[in-house]
Amino acid sequence: MLAKRIIPCLDVKEGRTVKGVNFVELRDAGDPVELAWQYSQQGADELVFLDITATHERRKTMVELVKAVARNVNIPFTIGGGINEISDADVLLNSGADKISINSAAVRNPNLINELAAAFGKQFVVVAVDTKHVDGKNLVHLNGGRIATELETEHWIKEAEERGAGEILLTSMDHDGTKAGFDNPLLKKINDAISIPLIASGGAGNSQHFTDVFRETNVDAALAASVFHYGEILIPDLKAELKANGIQVRI
């Protein structure tokens, strides 16, 4: 059995790490390169950087940040935000990123997934999905959660897999920043329906929430932000607890 992965997520705005609740009320959480180095030292398995306003403001993701992170950490990291074409991904991967993440651009141009998978290989392509429960359905949202679509989350994720996504990063907007736990019923439903790795995101508040999400959904990885950024959960302690609960992790 593959070890479960613990992934700190750094939402970046104007060069700083930020964190909010339900995708709003952002507050500063520190320098992203410094935080990345700390997490690599603590034993994080991977990192995810999301330039949360790149798509909204039609900016390209910060290439200089990618280069700085690549110089300072020795664990894989994914970068997302403002990637709309092959050339955007090419620059980021050549600057040191291990994987790229696409979200809004993939919904607007689903063939982008096919193109990226063909150009770089499926293992480099993460499709991020922001989902919210609306009128009894789980619907995909775009532009950092600002724009609702009529696209049903499960259908879109299956299409993304068929088009060549190597991994899915699923964020529950209803749970994001609440620290009330992951959306385990939805995560289990999605994980049972696909054959590529699924990263759970949104809602981590304590170590038990990580144990619960792995036990109840069998996702491949769990991602969190504020509980790591503000020192509420330390990764070595979290991994020790997961191991004690019978969940395989890299120590």
C-alpha cells in the first residue's frame, strides 16, 4: 500500500501566503518560500502553491516564486493559478515545479487537459476542483470560488480523468477554513468513482480529521493550510498520530 501524503497548501496573493474562511476574509500567513522550507524540514510529502488571484486578475503565476522554492526545498511541489496554455506550464516546469495545477482554465477549455497530458505526461497534470453544495447538487465553481457553474462535480472529475488528469485536488468550499473536518461523504463518493489519486482539501482542524479522512474515504493525500501555517498542527506530530492509528505514512 502506498503511503498517504500530507500536503501543506500555500495560497499566494501579491507574493504573500494568505488564508481565509470559505474562500473569503483573507489574512496574511507569512512568506511562502520561508514556509515551504519549514515544511520540507518538518517532513511534508509535497507542497501546493496556488496563486489565488492569478486567474481572476488575468496574471501569470509567479515564475520567480517557483525558482526560489525550487532552490530551497527538496520535496515535490505543484504550482497553479493563471495557467491557460502549454507555454505557461512549460515555463513553470522548467523553472523547477514538479507538477502544474489547472482549475478554471480547464473548465473553460477542457481540451487543455488533453494538451498538457500529451505534452508533459499525465503525472505532471493536476486538475483542481472547487466544489460547493447548491440546491442538492455539488457544483463546480471558478475563479477562486467567485463564479458558480452548472457543472456537476462528479461528472466533471470523471471527464477530467478521461482527458488525462493525473491527479485531482478536490476542495470543498463549504468546509474550507471552517476547521470542522473534511467533506468525507463527498470525497468517498468521488474516490470510489475514479482510478487516479485524489487529494482531499477543505476543513482540516485537528489531527483526528486527517485520521478520519484516510479511514473513511481512502483518499491518497490530505491537504491543509491554516492549521499548518499558524502552528496548530505540526507535521511530525500529525504523522506520528496517523502511524499510531494504523495509517501508513512516510516518517
